[in-house]
Amino acid sequence: MEFTKIYTGEGSSLLGMNGGCPESPDGKRIVYAVKKNIDAAETDIMVCNSDLTGHRKVFSVMCGNHNGPSATFIDGSKIVFRDNEDGLSVFRIMDIDTGEVLYKIFAKESHCAENGKYPFSLSSEFLGKNPDHPEINQCGIYVLDVSSGKITLAASEDDIKETVSSRGFTVSDRTAAVSHVQLNPSGTAVMMRLGVPECPVFGALGCIDIETRKTHIIPDKPVHQLWFDDDTYMATRQFNRGKLIECESSYIARFSKDGEELEVLGGIGNHIDGSPDRQLFAGDRCYPGYQPNVYLYRRGSKDPIAVFEVPDFQEIVWKKQVHMNPSFSRDGKRLYFNRPASNDRTEAVFVDISKIIS
């Protein structure tokens, strides 16, 4: 199988979160990151055309390797990415045609925007850090309408704590310090990863319906969850029957908001994604001690239709935290992922899967 490198210059190239498609909504552009030194924080935000012409740097940030700067497109010209200033996470939204930074907000970034709306979460360390946005005045989950600039509180700290306590789980001062915030496709519900003492291995997955205020929670949740549609999730079911999370028994499935397994989507996986039509699924074998290959599945089968080999460089995958993070293209004909080339260098690549799935 031929792997196409997005970037052929010096250093390492990186893609962001699983399911955080690096392409613009029209499929014409790609956003990625470049590090001259994989062990350093200095990172360049890069864009190019989908035919791999027109590469250029648009910004520089400080970030680690895990999910890189989490860069994604919001529309055809706007991207969002994370940075670090004075030890705090900050995300920026930038127009790559004009070079203007439209928003700079100290908060925890999310996976991606939905219909021009970008969610983010605020925990106590960010309070008072956004004087240009006085409406960001309490802990919780917010939604930024990128076109209008309007920022609304989707779920308050009290909402999040009530979601947890109503199911009998322990609430703490850090309960509202959520991560992996994602809007469903219509923007009517928001999910978040919750850290609760009763779920020490996998955590819990919460969901709040923005309009009805109905809440849901899945204890010991499936991992690396993404929205499958407006009402259900796709995620990896993992098992921990000893000291290690098992690889061979893992599989990709669809779940209700309350954790009912609705159908099997694919086999072994960790970080996953689904094609836009939800008929294909990809997962990486990103487990300590295993060669972290990427698998492609047809919906409903645990047997892969293709296996994309990733060299077995355990140090860069685990110590340096470069995970494969597969993501489908907007048309479902490409599969993007990180592919280490050594223990000191990694490459952002894609494979053309159009012939495999035809």
C-alpha cells in the first residue's frame, strides 16, 4: 500500500485528533503541523492544497505531540488550533487568507466545529483570563458562533456537577474540568469526558441536551468517542481484566447516549473514525507493545478489509506520544493518519482507499 506524505521537508509533520478531519469542508485544503525537533514544543501551523501544492506556514505555536495543535478547519478559510502561553492552553481561530487572528481564548479546545460553531470548556485556572470576552465568566462549556462572535454558555459548572451527582458519582472541585468536548452534528447536544473517582480507568462520558437540558452519563465509558449521528456515539469498547487494557478484545461499536451497545462497527481499534456516510470505520492498534497498524473496516465486520502498516517505534508512540489518530477525508476516499518514520521523526500521511472500497 502506498503512503502519501503530506509534507516532504525537514523535521516531523503531525495531524491532530482522531476524527478531527484535516481537510476544509470543501475538501480543497489541508491543515497540519511541522516540528523541526519532535522533542521540542515549537510547532508551525501549515496549510496546503489537497493536491499537496501551495504549502505555507501560517502561524507558530507551542504544543506537545499528543494531538499536536489539534488544528482543524471551521470553513473554507478559517482554522482553529491550540497553543500554550504562560503554562495555559489557549486556542486561536485564524483566517488563513488574510492572516488575521479572529479569536484568541484561554480555554480547553474541543475536537472541531459543527456548522460554524466551536465548543470549548473552561475550568478554574482560566477564570479571569479572557477580559475581551466578559461573557466567559464561569466554569463550564461554551459555544462560539464564529461568524457572529456570539459566545453562549451551553452547560454551567452546576449543570455538569448535577449530571454527575444525580447518578450517584462523586463531585469535586475539578468535576467541571472536562475534556473531549464535542457538539453533535446539529449542535443541539454536547458531550464531554468526565473524570470521576468511581471510573478510574476509562472515565465517564457525559452528555447534556442544550435545548431540553436532559442529561446522560456512561460510566467506564468506551474510549475515543465521536458522534455517530445526532443521537448516538461511535467509540472503542475496551476491557481491563488485569493490569493492562486489552488489545485483541477491543472493537469499534455504536452506543446510545446512556451506554447501550447498539451495533458492532469494526474490530480492533483505539483511536477511531468513521467515514462521512458511516459505512467505513478505521482504528489504530495503538496499544503498548503492539505494532500500531491502522485497520480499515466495513460497517458491521470485525475483519479488516485493509491493514496499513505502521513501523513499530514504541518510543515515539508512547514516550513522545505520537498516536496514529486516523481520520477520513470529506469524501471518504482518503484516510489520514500519523506514521512514525523513526523514534525521532514522524510523518503525516494519507492512503487513497478509493480502489479498496469500490
